[in-house]
Amino acid sequence: MRYLIAIMLINLITSNANAIENLGDYNQQQQSQFYNCNATSLNTTPSGQTTTYTTNFGVDKAEITVWRMPCQDGGNLPVMTIRPITYRPFVCTFNFKILQGNREFDNILLIEDPNDKWTFICEDIKQITTVAIDQLEGPYFNSDQAFTLVHKQPEYPAIIIDIPEINASVDLEIKGELSGSYYQPNRNGEGFVIQVTGNSNNKAITVYWFTYFEGNPLWLIGSASLSSGQSEANVELLELNGTGFGQDFDPDEINMNSWGSLNMRWTECHQMIIDYNSTVGLGSGSYDLQRITDGIQGHECH
């Protein structure tokens, strides 16, 4: 299998010989779209509005995160971070194109240094790699508007990633840095504790809702698995009661009964929306919650 893939890669690079030759003909006065966007090197940690997909490059899997980095003179540089999951996914700049509106842009560059077009990648990705999504020559796509990034791969389905307009209303991917204690300020005394655990291949969310019913505390709990890139979670809730305190505690006396469900999504690092639906006659509703603390130490949310 690896031998066949190697033959395919040789054919791929041969077929793109004209693209490489065009790079050589491209003189210093005709730099790429985002030349001089940033005086410093690329930030390798995705921040701001991100779009994350887990996908296959041939037979190997990788997590792709697309985001934007502000340019020093205005505008925004689209950036892609590639994290290999299985073996070494092969990623080549010449396989990419961008669709925007009814236009198609084929002269796309994935370059590690936005000030040097010769740092384009066409190789096995062995470690987390961040590249600028640049364009060799105009007419240029608008990086602030919505666009679709397409990766063409012979013998395998194309990878299609839809990138929303910058600052568009997009729910955040649910990650560990969103964990914490949340409440609605006008309902002080009631709150939620939310934990996101696991890794990118096996994530889960757990929620504890501390509220009241008929003058007594009501404790609801639920959990659900998450997939990579997921921005909305639906959790079935259980009501817990029974047993006693201290020496009177007996786990066999705990009652767990179905109560209903929660739908959760984050609009910002410290802001989230919860929609609840009770199946025990308490109706449905929605809360706009904010995180009580700034976040989790060592896990800053961007």
C-alpha cells in the first residue's frame, strides 16, 4: 500500500511541475497576496474564530483547524494548523483550491513563512504544522468573507472545509477550556458546573445543574460523548435524591430518575446558551449563562 501511495505522489508532483515552474517565474515585485502581512513568524496556537475538522488525507488522518491572524497593516491572514493523528498524512499545496461565491481560485499556497513563497509544503506531516493560506497571484479571494477550502486527492474523496465569514455568529467548538461554573446573573443562587474531558478522539461533556423545586434543592446530572469539531451538545439529565448525610450515606439508597434534557452551545469563551426540556411536567426554557471565573488555570480560552 505504501509503495502504491509513493507512486501516486511521484505522479502528483510530476503533474504539478508547471505550478512549481510558475513559482520560479514569479519575481520579487509580484509577491503573494499576504506578503508582509506579519513581520514575525506565524502563531502556532489557533485563536479567535476557529473551524476544526478531522479528516483523512489518503489513508492517514489529521485534525485541521482554520483560523485568521490579523495583519500588521489591516486585513486578516487565513491560517491552517495541521495535527497528524495517524502516521504521517501527506499534504501538498498544489492539491488545494478555494471556492468563493461563483469563483474558483486554484493558485493557492500553503506556506510556513508568509513572506517566503518557497516555504510551501508538499510533504508528510510528522508533527503539528501551521501554514498560511496564501495566493500566488490575483485576482484574490477575500479572506474576511466566507470561503470553501477544497483539497483534491487522487483515488480518495475530496476534503471540503467551509470557513464562515470573519466575526460571523458561530458557536465555539466544545473543548476543555470551556469547563467551569456558569450562572445567569438574575438567577444568582442557581448554577451549572460543566466539565469537558478526554482528548480530540474521545471527548465527553458532563453537566451538573444545581437548582430548586418546591422549596427544596434539586440536583440534576448528565453526560454525553462529543466528536471532534462539535459545537453543540445534547445531554440527557437524571434527577438524584435519596440516602442520608455523613454516616447515614448509603449509595444503594440513591434514586436516579430521568428528568429531561439540555442543549448547550457557546457563543464566546465565557458566554453560553442552555435550552432545557423537562419530561416530568416542568416545561422548557432557555438561559443565557456566563462563566463565574475567568477560566481554568493552564487552559486559556481564545
